[in-house]
Amino acid sequence: MKYVKDGVECETQELSILETLQELEDVVHIAKMMCRGIHKDGGMPDSARGDAKYAHTNLDEAEEYISFLRKKIKIALEHVPTDIQRQEYL
């Protein structure tokens, strides 16, 4: 996954699964803040504010699913040897 953080282009290729989920969660959080700002902006057209609210709701769902995945991955990783986890960036 490629993304921009603090003005720097980053890539999650060499992060563990849990680190990648954290980065994804950070990206979702930033997008939610932007949607919240658009939704509250009285100068925006109603359609844009409605779209921002809808997007924010979907981002909430994504954030919940990331938490669900994190729990499942932690359970699965208990059964993968540490050397394999490091080798495969798990």
C-alpha cells in the first residue's frame, strides 16, 4: 500500500501485517477528519456535505473492520513461527 504521511510518500511493503493495519487505520482516521470538516462547512453545497457524511459513515465501518482483522491476525500469528513471520513480513 502506498500513501502519503507528513508530506512523505510511504509504502507498507516491508511492514508487518499489524503495522500495515495501523498505517491503514491512520489513513482512515485522516480521511474521517477531512470528511468531518467538509460536513461541518456551512459554505459547502448540501450534496457535498451529504457525500462527506456518507463517506465518514463508511470510514467508521472500515475502522471497525480493521479492529476485527487485527484480533484475527493476532490469533493466527500465534501459530506461525517467529522466523517465518520475519521472513515474510508477517
